[in-house]
Amino acid sequence: MKAEMTAAVLYGKEDLRLERVAIPQAGAGELVVRVGAALTCGTDLKVYRRGYHAKMLKPPMPFGHELAGVVEEVGAGVTAFKVGDRVVALNSAPCDVCFFCRHGQQNLCEDLLFNNGAYAEFIRIPARIVEKNTLIVPEGVPLEFAALTEPLACVVRGLEESGTRAGDTMVVIGAGPIGLMFMHAAEIAGVEVIAVVKREDQIGAAKLFGAREVVHIGAVPDVVAATRALTPAGRGADIVIEAVAAPATWEWGVDMVRKGGVVNFFGGPPSGTKVKLDTNRLHYGDITLKASFHHTPATCRTAFELVTSGRFKCAEYITGRAGLDEVPAIFAGMMHRNGSARDIKTAVFPAGGPR
């Protein structure tokens, strides 16, 4: 195997460079995976815009975290995988011994191990992730589809933490990649979905991914009233998912939910952001406010089953294809584009592939 590879390295705010770096080697318990497909992600864009991520990485550091590929090298002691296996390796794994892990909150693990470097020809998978969060991709499932497992696992956990049940009415605020994923996963679970979207061109995408009704913000004088009017008896939604990360939409979520309902603040605004909430409505309405972060090994497996079963619209979700050499330009373009509802995720193929 050659000694060097091409990889995207983040140096700081909007400073992403393609470099020649050493190909990683597998230590004990580890794998080296030849990246078959890596996906662009809203979290990666946020990191690119800010130049860091408090939990996931500090520059300079290899970039990208949604991937699937083929095992190239197997470290000592690894018995569950062999060279040539098609795998999806998640971007983290919990310790399973700390307070939070022992209390069923592995996403809050005090020693949550993250892995980055998906935008590269090869990536090293740490032993803990090999053991807890690496899965064999069935033949016939494209690697770019398998790479959807990580973001979908976060969405699955958000639905589970919100107590989602078939027959519920759910409002999803936001039609970005995660908002659309929430709509589709909820629809698959038998939920009636109402989407709240910013742009007219997002209406079709929301319907494609499962929204029964769509409220276009620019087309109604009162977005909260228009949304509540679409819920049974106008009482509000059983569950509201906020997937925008803005103070106004956090406040809308509380006003759109029914008494006794749940609001999940999935979109995380920057540190220090403040919102104003009606305490009377919260208290006397017996409203539950939640926030969901990341995933667990269990939700990763649930998401993986959704992807590999063919129930999730993977092909429709991946709307762009590119080579590794295009990654810096892709992220620069994501910063300044006007946006299109059909521009959801780009699959990057480091070794070439379906374009």
C-alpha cells in the first residue's frame, strides 16, 4: 500500500485544505478503512463556519465524520472483521462505565470517543468504535446509503426521547437535511407530520419526505396560528421538533405544541443564546421541553436497519456526488449558496465511483 494519501484537513474558520498525509496504520483492536463514500453534513458545515467543535475536534485536524468503506487493514486482536469487509463506522463510541453510560445516557458519556477524517482516502477506526459501533454493510446496499446511518441515528434518538408513537401529530420546524430526515423517519413510524418551512421551494421536499401538510412561513400572516389550525381540533401538535436552531423557532415550538405535549429542541443555537418562553403556558399546560444530542449504539443499529431494509429514501436524500478534490469548494459553496430544497447531502467518493 502506498505511504501517503490525500485528506481534507481543517485549519480554522473557513480554512479547509487538501493535503498529502501519511496513511494511518491499524494498532491493536483497530481497523484501517478505505473510504468508499463520505457525506456532507450540517454539523461539518457549522464546524467549518466556526473553525472548531468543542466536543468533536480542534484544528488542525482531519475533517468529516459520516462514512462507509472497505476494510483495508485489521489490527491485532480484531476477530469480527476481515480485510475486504464493507463497513459503516460511526463517529463515536461511549465508554459504558461512567455515570452517564450506567444511567442509560451513553450520548452524554464523560469519555465519549469521537473520530474524524472521513474526507480522505483512508481512515483509522479506533478500537472502541470497532468494538461498539462498526457494522457490516450488506451486499447490495450502496456505501453512500450506509453512510446515512450516523445522522439518522441522531434523529432516531430524538424521536425515541420525544416519546413518539404511531398516530401522533408532529410538527417539524425546518426543512434542512435534519428536518427532512425527521419528517421521513416520523412518517415511517406512522406519525402525521406537519412541516414548517422557510422557502417555497422546500414545500415539495417536505412532502416527498413525508409531510402531510406544509406551512410556508412567507405565505401566512401568523405561522403559529396557521400551524395549530392543521392539528386535530386546533389543539396543537403532540410533538414539535425544532430543527432550525434559532430563538424565534424555539419560541414557536412552545406555542405550537398541545397541552401535555413535548417540544424537542433538536437544533442547537450558539452558546449564550437566550429565548423567551411563556412560563404560564409551560406550567399550566404541563408541557415537556427536551433537547436531544447525538446518538447511542442502540439508535445506530435502529437507523442502520432503516437504511439497509430499503424503507428509508436514501437515493432521494443524496442529491449530489463529488470527488475528494472538490471538498474545499463544496464547503465554500455551502457557506454562500442561496439554497435549494433539492440540495440535501453530497456524497464524496475519494477513489472515484458513481457520480
